[in-house]
Amino acid sequence: MSADAVSSMPAWLRLGRVSNLPTVLSNALAAALLGAASGGHALSLADLAALPPLMLSMCLFYVGGMYLNDAFDREIDSRERPQRPIPSGEARAQTVFACGFGMLLAGWLLLGLYGNDHSRFYGALLASSIVLYNVWHKNNPCSPLLMGACRALLCLCVGSAFAGGTPPLLCLAAALLLAHIVGLSHAAKQESMDRIGALWPLAVLGLPPLAYTLLALVRFIPDGAPRPGKR
């Protein structure tokens, strides 16, 4: 999307980075399917009815976090990105703060209505991680880890609602999603990729496909056939 197209979007859409919402929705849908499978059942009609509100909950967490990101970064944006809604005067910082925290609360309440105790617990952790990231992501070497934790907790919020708990397969999926986001975030932050130190995050990015490949190979070994490492 061109800079002119972005600048012509309404301020509330630019604050929420809504163009990234399809990734949130796809992660939530995958987590629901994985959670149901981990719990040993397919999605029931009741599950399908709960899925849209839970996906909406994750969108609220995401957009609320993006609002808070602009609100907390308003001083830096005023110097480096004066075209953003708050420095340009299109939005007031107090209003953006209120909307951001309000969306986090609304997302958690939706989890309370359509999830379970596990998803509510992970939702509280997700909201806390979002706030911590926005407060402390500048000059923080752990910021990619915090960002990855937010996506991993999204997976746990939705998946646990359909699994009735946190089965190992769901934990593995969340860990691999965390690894993917950490590697991607580190790679994006590198100013130069012409040295070995700048390339190591690519190894982290390779963990999820490697793990999924190994799981697929183990899954399709016929029953009774010798497993790797066994005679």
C-alpha cells in the first residue's frame, strides 16, 4: 500500500493497523482447529457459534494494542513520524489511550463470555504482555520476545477455549509461533544483513517448518513400523 493511500485512510484505521487483521484472524482460526483436535473432537455447532466472538476478541486485543503503541510512542512519533494521527493532531492522546485500554478490556470480557477459565487466564496474560511491550519496547533487546509472546498467547487464548485446557500439542504450536515472530522481528530490526551476527534470526525462523515436518513424518509412519531411534 502506497504512502499516499495510507495517509488518506481515516485516523482510527491507521491507528489500528487494520491491514494486519487477517493474520490475527487466521491465527485465531488455526488455534481453534488445533485446540479442538488436541481435545480429541471436531468443532461442534456450539464451538462454531463461539468462534466469531473469540476471533473478534483477538481483533480487539490487537487493535487495542496498536492504539496503545501510538499513544505511548507519541513523543518519538512527533520527531520521526509527524504524519501519524496523534502528532498531526488528528487524534488526542488521551482519547487513544482510553480506546486502547477499553478494547483490551472488551477483548478480555468476550473471552469471559465465550471461553473458559484457561482462556481468561491467558487473556489476562495477553493484555499484560501488550501493555508491557508498548511501555518498554524501545531500546529493549527483549522486545521481539514480548511481541512473540503476544502472538503465542493469542494461540493459547483461542485454542484453550476449544481444548478445555492446554494440551501439549497446543503448547507446541504456541511455542513455534513465538519462535517465528521472534525470528521475524529480529530480522526486520537488522539494519544490515551482511554479517553472521545479523543472520542468526533466520535459524529461528526455520524452527517451525522443521518441527512441523518432523511431526508430519512421525504421524505418517505406519503403526508397527520401527520409529526413528528404535529397533
